[in-house]
Amino acid sequence: MSTKKKQFSGQVTKTRAIKIFEALGFKTAGKWDVAKLQRKLLKLDTLIEGTDLDKKNLKKVNEILSAQAKGRKVIVVDVEDVAAGKQREKEVKDAAAREVKRKADQKTKAKAKEKAETKKTAKKAKAKKTTKKAVAASDKKKKPGIDKFGGRTGTIKAKINAVLTKKPKTMQQLLKDAKVENQQSGHLKNLIEEGYVVKIGKGYALV
């Protein structure tokens, strides 16, 4: 069974090029960069005249000369530089991926914190409202003649309190239902601040 001969790729590693030129007598070839090695390869056919190369270097030289004779470009590649480039590229991609993950985690934490703060605020508001209602109920029991909003029986405030409902009523409706004439904006404002009443448009309603 015959083995197919591997075709020359047209690339010569920097290490192999250096070994070829060292074998040709260039003792400083190890200090040459890729560009100089590339230039020297163009003159390889004249540089090998009268030299005696070992089998491995001779094989590579023949491959290079054959490719050049056919008009193919032979390139010197630094394998270490290529590997280093790939490693740098991988590091950049990894760093970018870590940054994306960091921002995503940061966003998730911010949302969780915001949700927790909202829940905490709602809990405090509910507790405050419950406490006010409890205090109002307690005061009502301790002080006969005082309604749940703190209004003394028979006063204008108490009359306004008595006609407040879940359904919004305008100031005029409240005054009419309570059978009083004086505006009670200040009183209703206090009830709103204490969490008993809410203003909807021009109307006032129990919470």
C-alpha cells in the first residue's frame, strides 16, 4: 500500500530557516528576524552552491527551491509568535466574557436590592398604618366620644369624618352630607398625611 507524499505547504518555520542558514555557514542566523530570513530565502539558490547539507535540511531546501521555481511564494512563519498571538486573543476574549458576566451579575444584584428595598418600604408602611389604626382604636376605647380619626363627637371634624366613605366625595359633597358650611381642607389634609384618607382627583375617600 503506497503512502501519499505530503505536499509542501509553502511555509517554513523560523526555527527551520535558521537551521538551514546556520548549516550554510551563517553563524549569526539565530539573531535574524523573520523579515531577514525571508529576504535570504529569495537568494537561497545562490547561497547553497558548493555547500554540503545534512539530509533533513537538504530536503527542506529542495522543497523551497522547487516551490520557488514554480512561482510559489515561500513564507517564513514564527510558530511561537503565532501561538503567542492566539494566546493573547484568547485572553482578550476571556476578559471580555468576564466583563459581560460581571455586568450581568451587577445588574441582577441591583434588581434584587431594589426589590428588597421596595418590599421593606411596603412592609414599613403597612406596619405604620396598622399601628395608627391600633392607636386610634385604643384611643377610642379610652376616650368615649372620640371617633377612630380622633374627632370629638359633635365637632365639625367629627361630622366630616362620619360622612367619609370608600367612594370619593368632593369637598362640597362632604359639607352637604355633614351639614356644615366651613371648608375643612386643613382637616382633610391631616387625615391624608396620617394615612386615613386619599385624594382622588377633586374627591376624598377612605383608604
